[in-house]
Amino acid sequence: MRGDRRQIQTAVLGGPGSEEPLMLPLEAIELDAFRRRHEHDTFWCGLLLGGCGLWLWGHVARVAALM
């Protein structure tokens, strides 16, 4: 899914088959604290949630404040 710019709100921790879901922040102001809490975790589009199983990464768009 190259170039996919959708906002992802749910993910799983550790791997695509994980049963540990979490909500991702949609506001840029929440992203720094979230990253600090989960600095050693990886986030995935969970297969059990009906997702694609790909690794998710977050960034802050400087102009639009999106994740």
C-alpha cells in the first residue's frame, strides 16, 4: 500500500497476529507522549481486527497536524 495516507486509529502491539489492541492518537499534540510511553513497542495493522498485517509508523505532518 505504498503512498497510503489514511489515518489509522486502532493497531495491535508486537506483531500482526497480536491480541493486544490499542488506540493510536489522531492529534499531533498527543503523539509525543504516546511515543514516550511506547518507545520500545512496534505497532501493526492487526489481522484479528480485519487488517492487512502491515507494520504501522507514525509521523507528524508539520502543516496539517495529522498522524
